[in-house]
Amino acid sequence: MVSELNIVGQDEGFFASMLGEAHQHIIAGILLRLGFAIAAAPIRTGAYDLIVTAYFDRDRQPEKEILLRAQCRTVQRGKSLRLVGGIRGGIDREYLRPSPKEYKYTEEHNDLILAIETETLDIFVVPTRLTKHWGKSVSVRKLEPLRNRFFILLKWNEDELQRLEKEVLRES
């Protein structure tokens, strides 16, 4: 696996933007490898980056597909996943804090957060409904039960999501 970052020496803020874009493509590629249909969101500045085809219950009703709005995020091992949008990072930018455009992700914005870990390229499959239990960020340690848990997308229904929610909250 390629583990080096920014060997060209790009400006830190510019490179962070490039890395986010690269990670979105990697996430899409991994989901395609797993057989999921993926589309880029029609608006690049919205609250979601990808449209992912999931299933209500793939085993029993393979024809019942669900389109999920997915936000792609980058996380680092041992750090936190930020659960807010509406702001952009970069070392040369100044913002009012809190930003008037900043918002916490809810199911109104997207259905799913796909967070890729920079060091491993593992993906945390986080149903957005879980964000109501956390603040503006959540420790990656608390997301461990969701690491590479792509099977969530094969049974995207209320019963399974409630079961998963209880499991994640119990373990965190």
C-alpha cells in the first residue's frame, strides 16, 4: 500500500483539498469494487458527495434499491471525525467562529457518512442518524464497530439501523 503523502511538497491547505478529492475517488472505487452503483452528486458544494445505491434487504428483496446521499470525509487514526459542513479549511483562510454557514450533519443533509482513514484507507460506514448522539465531532475509537462495515448497505432498513445504532452506542 502507498503510505506516503505529499511528496511533491504542495502547500498544506491546497494539499488538504487535493487529499479530500482523492479520498472521495478512493471511496467510490472501493464501493464499485464491492458491486455498489455509485454516482457523483450533481452539486459539488452540497452536503453530500456521492449517491450510493443500497438495498432494503438484499437477500430477500434484491430488487428493492435505495439511493443514499453520502458525505465523504477524511479521518486520521486516533483523531476525530468532524460532523459539520458549510466550512472549508486551509491555512490561509480566516473565519468567524462559529461560522454562520456551519451546520451539523443530520438526515436532512445526507443519509450516510463515509469516512476514510488516511493511514489505512479503511472506511467507516456511518449512518447519519447516529450523529444526533454526538457533538460536532466523534472519536474514531467510537466508530470502530463501523470500520469497513459495508454490509450495512445490504440491509438499509429501520430494524437493522436501530439494531446497529444500539450496538454502536453500547460499544462506545
